[in-house]
Amino acid sequence: MPANTMLIADSGSTKTEWCLLQGDKSTTYHTQGISPYFQDQEQITAIFKTELLSQMPAGTSIEAVYFYGTGCASPINAKKVLNSLQASFSQSACEVQHDLMAAARGLCGRTPGVASILGTGSNSCYYDGSTIVSNNPGLGYVLGDEGSGTFLGKKILQYYLYHTFDDEMRFRFDQRFNVTKDEILDNVYRKPLANRYLASFVPFLAENRGHFMIENILEDGLNEFFFNHLYKYRESWTVPLHFTGGIAWHFKDVLEELCQLFELQLGQIMKSPMTGLVSYHREA
């Protein structure tokens, strides 16, 4: 039987969505993202206590906490987050899973499918309805993350710094961001959370749809995700392909076109897997 009162977290590198379930009632909260590769246990605990618990009514009783987060496929990172949860919710049963399981459960429920995350980072898996059977290795934003916000943001900066953008797009970029080459390099190579910084340029793509250079960045970036990841699952031709994350949601037309081009079955495209996760845990 599922717990009567539970807290579910879907955490990416940029933001975390929390859903408090109390019987039939649900309340949503938001905090910054949890990046266990870049944040230590003390910092994560501070986020839980100062950003989350401060929003919730005092004395809220929670039976179970289900945390799904980026980087939590690593046992060391998962333990770090679990320790922080237990320090913040000492009376609750706490469970930590990686964000790919959130996508699989939230998008597929209990049926087979290929689930993909296209947010600040990117990842994918084949899910058989209960477990993740195969996962093409994620290499992080330096070597991989094709189709993600960091990957697309990197492409935008390359087009700008290499003077690939035409005069119109360079003008629009300068008006939008007013940033120098030295500032860009300092944020990418010296300051923390470079992945978030790179992804912060993605709104420029949404604001300039229709320009051929913007469309090239989107189509090439998402096509690389299909080629390097989805093509590696033989099940991609027999089960639906589901997508979640801000990139998937805002540029779903490109995903639809690619699925049609490659004759693949498109499943759900959701901004967040939370609705599916709520259903999954309520029906457990």
C-alpha cells in the first residue's frame, strides 16, 4: 500500500520540482536543482532546509520521500543525497533514484518504452515496464549531453564566438546578452556550474525560431541525440519514444519531425514527469 502522505521530488541540475501528496490533495513546491557532482552534502542539506522546508507548513508529517535526481545513478552521489534527506526528514522513509528512473516511471508507467530526458543535461533508456534494461552511457556536458540545454547553449556560443552567426543574429545576441568573450570563457572554465551557464543561452533559440541558423542548431543538436543514443536501442523501432524536460517540451516540433523522418513511434512529450510519477506512486 502506498503511503498516505508522501513527498516526490524530480530534480535536475537547474531546478527541483517537489509534489507533496496528502490523500487526494497535492501541493507543488520548487527549489534550485541538486547537483551532487558539484554540491557537497552540507550544501544539499541547506537547500532542503532553507528552500523547501521553509515553504511547507510547520509540523507537516511526511511518511515517505521519493527523490529522483540527476547524478544519482552514482552510488556515492545517491548516498550523499540520501544522507541529506534523512537529516532533513528524520521521521520519513527516504528513497533515492536517478532522474532516468523518474522519466521511465513518469512517462511509461508500467508499460515498455524508450524514455529520454532533454533538459539541462540529456539521458535515455529502454524500460521494460518495471526496470531499466539498457542505458546508453551518459558522458556529461563536456563529452556528451547531446540535445541538452548545455549542448545547445555550447553551439550558440560557438556560432557567436566563431563569427558564424550572420550580422542580424550577432546583433540580436549582443542585444539579448551583452556579454564579452572573456566573460563567457570565465563562466565556462573558472566558475562553478558551467552546465547551468551554458543552458542559460537556450531561450535565445526559442526567441528566434524561423531563422535558418537557429533551426540548424536545433535540428543538428537533437539529431545528434537520436544518432548517438536512440539509434543504439533496437527497441526504438518497436516501442514508443517518450521525452521529458524543458528542451523536449519547448522544441517538441523538432522531435516530431525527427520521429517522422526516421519512422519511429512518438509517445508522450512532457515538460516534467511529475504527473506520471504521482500516478505511479499512488497506484503502487
